[in-house]
Amino acid sequence: MKVWHFSELAYYPAWEELGAQLRNVVPSRLCDPKVAADLYHRGLDEWALCDELGLNIMVNEHHATATCIDSVSTIPMAILARETKKARLLCLGMPIGNRFDAVRVAEEYSMLDVISRGRVEMGFVKGAPFEVTPANSNPADLVTRFWEAHDLILKAMTTHDGPFNWEGRYFQYRQVNVWPRPYQQPHPPVWLTVNSPESAQVAGERGYVIGSLNTGYVRTPAIYAAYRKGAASQGREATRDRFAYMAIVGVGSTREEGYRRADQILDYSRTALRVGAQFAFPPGYQSVAATAQALRSPGYGKGVPMRSIALRNGRQVDPIGASVEEFIDAGICFAGTPDMVVEQMRAFYGHVGGFGHLLMMGQGGHITHDDTVDNLTMFSKEVLPRVAELG
Amino acid sequence: METLDIKGFPVETHIAGSGPPLLYLHAEQYVEQVRPHLDALAKTWRVIAPRHPGYGAAAGAADLRSVDDLAYLYLDLLDELKLDDVVLVGASLGGWIALEMCVRNRARLSKLVLVSSVGVKFSGREERDFADLFYMSDVEAFPMLFADWQRHAPSYAAMSTGQLEELARERQMLAHYGWRPYLHNPGLKRWLHRVDLPTLVLWGEADGFAKPSYGQSLASALPNAELTVVREAGHYPEIEQSEAVIRAIDAFVQR
């Protein structure tokens, strides 16, 4: 089991002033750059600590939001490529369907891989639905654009005999010639995020690592099963290291301390979905059937987004008011003493059929730096050795 | 609804009525709600109303990606049906398609009616000619789109799954054809002098999506156009004030 510490670097000081919407509509006057600077340095310190603790590092990006001030994922990747020596560096990921310059993505990933001496894990993501607004990228054909970008980026990183031509539907270049070439050959490992059995099956066919993010106890087994089906259809073995699961993790010396840390980090889950319905369902991003279902949901027309997490008994709970126990029940959170966390992880691991990576949200929301350091340290010393043999 | 074969591409087309030919190009959404309007037009006209590719049951096509493509498709349709002296009516997105057709070839057309047409950029780079529908919740958007939205805007709870899926498809195609640049062709204004046939520009008095001042700019930019404002109508006068729209078209054509 490899463990990756992840944080969105939320700008939580602005949350109190904001109502139902934390994304896209939030004016940047609510962002005090001095406070933001402190948050960046604090987050980078916590990631750098992972190098000493035997944890790996994961970053991502979001835009125009108080839930995440990592708007350019390759910037923390670049800083950490230099500041760390051992940890692997996962970007999950780069929203390549929303990037208008795919060759630039190939250059950024290649350069990061070389500076880090081959420690980059290369995530390609479609991006959350609300990301099309700040990117102004057309949601109606995002998937086909995503795959063309994927094809072009990989060709650009693996072609070493001079410029090639690319005149596709979305990207046109006459002379693609990326320097440097990546440190890892033929290219850094590719990761995709998946949120449904359909997308997992496609990833399985290609043999990539999948990250399922907070998909929980109820939904995750079908997603992993679809991956295995896709892999099998191409004669691939779906080994444990192809599966990554993201959960919120709070460890403490007592149950109360672990729960308190998890509860603070869970403010991520309580705020991430605070977004208008028009941003949660941009036209064509979801299927026609899914959009029709959303239109019918109560409150859609008033702009109230749909949000719920599924408990094991099938009950749906609004994450905004959910407790730590409910998030643990939903398989979104592992929390408590090291013994409790190990037990919850083993149970979830068995339930979904195993996974080789834990994407550990060890910081988020209002948790302090000292608590974060303690959370990561306790996890690495008292949980990691006992789950390392899993996967 | 019949399916026409236009140079190998199937186009679902509503054809009804008898009289002089009228090609009707529908707006970006609420296509089903325009049916009574088409029926009323069919009392005087032979109405030919194609559904844009991707709308309705027919599949779109990967190589039909822009309003330019739709303009060529419907010019082909006029050729295929050998229609002459056609009155071309375009509503909103359909008006933009109509403008692109006229810029290219108006040989088979006699008169043009633009109902709340989008397609041209008049304002500066930091202003919008059309409200950003993709940024607004329905409660904000409906009052911009309808003068009486409580009566005319869709009520999702009362709709069937099929109707909701149709709405979902309409939104998808609105993005497909109009996402960026948003509902306009930056180069179109340069060629509006070619739209030199007699043109009626109809605008809803209460249109908050594309304001009547935009309609005035459009009428002024066309060589042979006049503006008529429709009272108690928003962006879809063909839904809210069908009779007034038809009266205005009849008066314009008979003059």
C-alpha cells in the first residue's frame, strides 16, 4: 500500500462570508494575499514533511473557488520536485480537456519529471463539471477533447526523433517537438480519476491507475469491478496497484482526537459541493438521462444543487450536516485511534476487493498546522506499517 | 415529422400547410412549445421546419460543428426541395443561421424575418450582447427569457422523462453550437451588407436575454431592415405572442 497525502489548500477564511456558493461566483477581494501566502507555505511545509515520513504527495487544481487555491497544479509540483528527494509526486490532476495548449502540458510534465529525477505520476482528469465555467471550455464535447489531448500529450512525450504534425479536431500543431523528454521511459505512469463504472471500464481497458475520489462504501465496488472487466477484456491483469481510493483520514491518540481531526478535515466534504445547479450540470457534461433526472430533482430550478452521500443501509444524507460517524459509515472517512483506522481501512479494502493506493486527505478545512503534522506523523508511524502489506 | 435526405444527411423536418413556402429555423430551446405557432403559420404558408441536427430523436453529426455548417445544410435543403421565393424565418439561434445563409447565398429567398436573432457581436470586448445563460440559475434566467415566465417557462415537475430529456438535449446542443464564441460569429458583422433582402426584425419588448437595443443595432446594421417590437413578449415571442408575430409577418410580406 502506498499512501499519498493530499490537500486542496482551501481558502477557508472566506467560507464564513459566503453562502450556498463557494465556486465560480466568489469575488477575489475575499482573498487576502497575505493570508493566502501563509496558507501556501503551510501547505508546502506539510507536503515536504511527507518526504521524511515515508508518505507520497498528491496535488490537484481547481479554479475561481474558495475551496482550493491551488489553481495551477504544476506550481506546487515544481516546488516539491526540488524540495523533496524520495516522495513520489502525483498530480491528480491536470484537466486536459480544459487546457487549450496540450503541448504545454507535455512540456510541464516532462520538465517536472526530469527535475524530480523521475518521481512524477501523471494524472489526466476531465475536471469537475463546475470547472468548465472558469476554463470556458465547451462541456458538450469535453470527453472527445479529453481523449484527443491525451493522445497528443503522450505522443509528444514519447516522440524523440524531431517534430511531428498534429491536425486533429481540437488541437493543431505543425511542429510538435517537446524538450526535455521525460526522465521515466517511455513516460511517467498515467492516472485517471473515475466516478462511474463506465469511466472505470475505459480506464481498465487502457491499464491506467484509477483514482476514485470519495466514491464510498456503496458505489466503489461496482466501479472497481468495471475496471477489472475492462482490463480483462484487453487481457490485462488488474493488479492492486491499479486502484487508488481517496478518503479523509483523522488519526489521534484517542478516539475523540482522531474524530476531531477528521471532523475538521471533513469541512472539505461539507463545502466542496456548495455550488449552483447551473455549474453542477453544465449542458452536455452529464448524459441526457442524468441531466433529465437532475432537472426533476426538487429545487433544481431554484439553483439548489443536489448533494448527498449514501450510507450502508441505503439512506442518503446531506454531507453538509453529516457527522464523522456517518462519513465513516459511508466509507468516505477513516478516523479514530490507529487501531480504529487500521480496522476501518481493512474492512473497506476487503469490501471493494483491494486497492494499492490510499489518497489520504490529511489536511483540509479548519484543521491546524500542528494537528495536521501530528495526523500525518501518527499515520505514518502507527497506521502505515500495519496496512503496508495490503495491496 | 418526416426525414429528408439532404445530400446523404437525414434531417427531421416538419412540413405542413399550403401556400407560399416559409422556411422556419427554430430557436436554441423549447422547440416543442413552438408547435402551435407552426400550426398557426401553416394556415397561410407551406411551412418547412427542420430540426437542427442533434435536436429531437435524430443523432447529430461529428462533422456538423458550427452554425456555418447548419447554414450550408439548409441552403442544400432549399436546393433539394427546389424552393424559390422563400420567406425565411429564424428565431434566436435560427436567426443566426438565417443570417449566415443570407451572407452566403440568398438566391432562393425573397424575404427575411429575424425573431430575437443572435449571432452578431456589436458591443465591446468587456460587454455581452447576450446574457450568460450558462452562468444563471433558472430562477434568474426565466424572467429574462419570458415576459410571463410563470405561464410559459417549463415546469420540470410536470414534464415527462421524454420531455426532460429533450430539454437536456437542447441545452447540450446550445452549448455544442454556441459555447465559444458565445452565440455569435466574430466575423459576421463585416458581411451584413450582403443580407440585402427586405428584412423584418421582431423583438420582444421584455427580452432580457438579448435586449431590444440589440435588435435595434441589428436592424440598423442590415441594409434593408425594419424593427418591430412585440409587446408582452420576452426572448421567445413565437411562444408568448404567436398571433402578434404572425400578424407582423403577414403585414410585412404583403406590403
